[in-house]
Amino acid sequence: MFPDAASTFASPVDGAFLFITAICVFMLALITFLMVFFTIKYRRTRHPESENIEGNLLLEIVWTVIPTILVTAMFYYGWIGYREMVNVPEDAITVQATGRMWSWLFEYENGRKSDTLHVPVNRPVWIKLVSVDVLHSFYVPAFRIKKDVVPGVDNSLWFQPDEIGSYDIFCAEYCGTGHSAMLSKVDVMPEKDFQAWLEGAGAPAPLSGKELLKAKGCRGCHSLNGPSLVGPSFRGIFGRREKVMTGGREQEVVIDEAYLRRSMLEPAADVVVGFPPIMPSQKGVLSEEELVAIIEYLKTL
């Protein structure tokens, strides 16, 4: 009935869901039964003439008090779980999750970056949520956690995984044409394996151009050696001649280093004809070293 349960939040969330569902099913059955019963018992053939109804104070009190109690119980059950979700433990590991069209990037306190979220089992993890473009939503079904990632707003959530394994991360807010492909994984591992992974990087080695294209979400719109997606294919891009729209005027350009750099920093300046001008600027997202690495890799395709 439920997806994998792999965090300390899973049991209370599932319990609240089942509690509310049980009340709703009971009320549906009761109301349906009474509706059918009254329809048969007081049908017109048995009561051709209606009688004046004076009201019943006790009945009115009962059908006001009982629903109030049920709704209050549902609220309380949900509230005690939510209250725990917003109180982050002091010893939680801090990770920044950056959402962009259309990928996730996770950065640890020592500077290590990864497109997969690596966490230790039985340790609280505090995720700081950042968006560099549009509204996203960080959702891990197995952990029963979901929080919107809003540009310019500091959002966060925490969880404590209690089962070793690999679990899906989704974007649960429609964020554009590549929304369905905005997928990643949480890799829950033993504490010693996590520390080895985290510290084994030392001073993290810079990502290669190919790795950057994946980590920065470029692969969601551009294929490396296949057909065009949301944007043009990178296959054979360097030195290729393309028709672009510049300031509302069509012209032909040669794809060189200057064009590639401008396309990443000012993507709306020269838009390839036939493609929508939806690429977000990478200014402030890519460092100078990363720009160079990407350009050098694109030359090799």
C-alpha cells in the first residue's frame, strides 16, 4: 500500500494517513447507510403527507460535537508529526540541495559536491533548499518528506534515514519541459562508509567538463550525441554554423568559444532558431574554471 519506509518519519506519517482515511471511510459508510435507510423508511408511498418538523436540540448538538471532535483529532495527529519535522536536531549533518532546470546538486560542508545525495544511516540530515531558477519541490517518498524549493526563499527540511539502501528523489512541482526527468537518488550507507566517501575527497577534485554538464543540469536539455531535446544537441557543436535570433533579427554565426561562453552567461542574446528562449543564465552558477572546462569538453564532441 505504501512505498518503502526508510526514515523515522515514515511510521508517524503513515499512521496519520491511515487514521484520517479510517475516519473518512467510516463517515462515508455511515452517511451512505443513513441516506439509503431514510430514503426507504420515509419514502412517499409510506408517508404521502408530510408533517411539520420542530427540530431536535440533542440531535443538533450531537452532529456538531462529534464532527468537531473527529476533525480536532485528525488535526492533532497531523500536528504532532509536523512539529517533529520542523525541529532540527543540533547534531544534524548539513547539506545544501540546489534545484535547477532540471537536476539536483548536493554540496556538503567540506565543499564536496555530488548529483547523488549520500547520507549515513541513523544520523539526522538537514537539507537547505535553494533554487537558482524556478519553483521546484524536493520529494523523497520513502522518507515521507516534501518541501517546496522557492527562488529567493530560505527553505529547509530534515530527516533521519533508518534503512541502508538507494531511494528516489523527485521534483514534485512542475518546473518546465524537463520536469519528469529531474530525478536523483539518496544513497544511505553505513557511517564509516559515508565518512570514507566524504573525507576521501579531501580537497575535492574539480569536475570534468562532462561531469559538469550532468551536475549543472545541462543534460536535461541537450544531448551529447543524439537528437535535439529542449535545446540543440551538443554533438559536433564546436565550429558548426547555426542560424540564431539576435535582437529580433536572424543571422548566421559560427559556434566558437566566445559564442559558447555568451550562450551560458547570456542565453537570450543569440537563440538558435527553432528553440525556445528558456535557458536560465549560468552567471554566478558557473565559475570561470567551470566555464573553461565545459567549453574544452564541447570542443571534443
